[in-house]
Amino acid sequence: MRNWIILIMKPAILVGGQAVIEGVMMRVPGAYATAVRDPKGNVHIDRHKFTSVTEHSAFWKKPVFRGMAALFEAMKMGMATLQWSA
């Protein structure tokens, strides 16, 4: 019975994000985008392709190193989007 439940379940949608100054940054596997509103009310969007280091090397797929890589990538991406939105 459990196997049937797994077969009919919808696949997970992997979307994450964070708030930036006057906007939001959203990330999906392979890309991220930042949308901010300027003082006149116009929305500006900045899109980038992104490949995680964990997809390139088996070393970075190990549990502890994968977490370190994810933390570093999130901080790097977060700071870049915050600077762009400011």
C-alpha cells in the first residue's frame, strides 16, 4: 500500500527565498531571481543562473561538507542580492 501512495504523490517543488530591501529573492534549482520596487513604484527584476558546488563534486555531497557549502552559497547569494537591492 505504501508503494502506491508514493507513486501517486506529486513531486516536491523546491523553491526558497528571502526578503531583501523593498523586494524578495526567490531561488529554484538552477537559478535565482530578485525583484525590487523602486521609489516610483516600478518593479525591477534581476535573474541569474546558479549551479551549486554540490552538483560538481562528490566531495561536497557528503553530509557535513554539503551543509558547509549550502551555508556559504546562501550567504554569498544573500549578500549579493542585498547589495543589488540597496
